[in-house]
Amino acid sequence: MASYKKLKSGWQYRVSYKDENGRYKTKSKNGFRTKGEAQAEAESIEKLLRDGYVIDGDETYADYMQNWYETFKKDVHSINNNADIELSIKWVKTYFKNALLKDITREKYQNFVNWYGKNRSTASVRKIHVYASGCLEDAFNQGHIPRNPVWKISVKGTVPAKQDNEKFLNYGDSQKLIKEVKRGLKTEWHSRYMILIALATGMRFSEILALNWDDINLEDGTINVDKSFDYRKKHEFSTTKTVSSVRMIPIDRETIKLLKNFKEYNNKKYQNNLFVEETERGYRHVSNSAVNKALHNACERVNIKKINFHSLRHTHCSLLIYSNINIKYISQRLGHSSTDITYRIYGHIIEEMEQKETDKVRVFLEELSNAK
């Protein structure tokens, strides 16, 4: 029920209502030029109340997102996914500070995205936006805010994305790298074996690090991927990145031969784990920095562009696409939940291959039409 009063500052409305716990509360605002303006806003508030919206929340956006994460998102997928959401929360706290959830407008949120996008790529901005906006969309759907502040938000960074050809090696350079990594290969060189496995399977670093010998069937020539290793924070085994990342990967004869040689040494010293090294403090998994250093050095020695370990996954996929391997098979081999993800990441290569197929069809039809 709304009441109105004329003050020195203008017309005021006061709406009385019961909150979700049955307690009586009021919401008021003054400074309206006419009573009609006050009535119009009061009526909109009353409609929101009838529709079940919560209008009296004094929770900050950052606190709401933290609770949203801990209640609905934490540990639902992988540790890496937890880290991605926690990073988004960090930037929401940094930018919005003590701003109330109910006060977040579309303009304020767009300013946040623009601010974060300075000196960053669009992909980096999108990674933060997907969780910061998802939290607000849930708040809107649950009636905690009356409007969706992330509707039609423009997500764009100011730093150009890496060129596609910088993310992977071509066939010739891949051969050079493999030959160099194998040159004088010793069974204690864990980093080199990880590089070769990544090129042969497209597995993620965390997936390779989690491998034990029970996961590898050298007779059938398969690797079972059903876990990962959190090398960034907790340094413990975890689930795979997504449910679809659990998969069985067939491997080639040369990779089987390499793994057999590696097992003869590795099995005696490290029991069931593949990539654990002995240090002064005991055994520990191989570090990401050590493997990337070995990869950079190998690239430098054969005079090809330096790539990071994840680029080996991109290289594996791109070589399969250029070899005309079925895209559905590639998607499953990489552990993507659908071919849509594979198309989104590797669409530029697929389009190039489709253009080559179009050219082949044209030549074929021309030959057919000109047959004598």
C-alpha cells in the first residue's frame, strides 16, 4: 500500500510491504516534481513486489557473487573451473568494491567490461564476463534485481588476439620438433616425453601429468583419460575439465614404442606415476615451467617459432583437420562436449579445408562436363 506526502524537496512516496520472512518493511523516495511522478514509480515498485522481486536487498554485488559461487558453482566441474570463477570474483571486487547488487545497472556493468578490456584480448574479457554476467542473470531470474543488467552487453578487448597461425606448428615444423625432441632421448627426460605425448594425443598438460601406468594399455594402444592434476594450486589429483573430457585415446605404434622404453625405467623408480621426479624434498610432479622451458629450447635449436605447451594440443588438432580426419572424431578425441566447440576454436582451419574441397569439386565437375 502506497502513501504520498509533499515535502520541501518535492513529492514523496512510501510503500509498505512484507518481506520474504514476513516482516513489515517500507520503501520510500522523495524529490519528485509532481505527485503523478511519485505515483508512477510507487506503482512500479508495487508491481515488482507482486511479481515476487526482492527490492530491499543491501547485499553487495561482490558478496552476492561469492555466495553464488560457493552455493551453486564450486566443485561442480574442475579445479580449473573453480579458479576461473574465483578470478572473476576478484575483478568484480576490485572494480565494484561495495556497490550494492540492486544498484548494478547495464551502464555500470558495461563500464566494468570496458575497464577490464583495456590492454587485454577479447578472449580474456569474455572469460571474466561469462561468470560475472552469469551471476547477475541468476540474480535477475531469482527476483533479486528487477532488471537484467547484462542484456546485450558488448564484450571486447583492446589487444588484438593472437594470430591463429601463432597458436600451432605446421606439419613441417612439427616434424622438426619431434625429431629434435627424440634426438638422444633419455628415459629420465620427463619433459620431452610429455611433449611427444601431447603432440601424439592432443591431451592437456594437467591430463598428461595425472597419467599412471594403469591408464595406458600398451597392448591395445590406448590411453584412458579420466582425471587431471591440479599443478597450479592444490597439487593433487582432480576430475577432468569437463565430463566430456573423460575419453579413450588410441595411440600410434611409434608412441607405444616410446612409452614401452619409458616404462622400463620409470616403473622401477616411480612405481605407478609417469611424470614424477625425485627432488631434495622427495618426489613431485614435473613443473609446467620446466616442460615449457624444454619446449622453448627445442624450438630454438631447430629454428622454429616458440610455442607453449598448450599449443601442442592446437597443433595436434590442426594436423588432424588438414589430414581430412572426421571433425566429430577429432572433437571426441580432444574431449570437447560437442563439435560446436571444435568449430569455434578451429573454424579458421575448417573453413580453409572446406574451400579446398570446393575447389576439388569444381575441378571434378569441369572434368566431368568436358569428358569426350
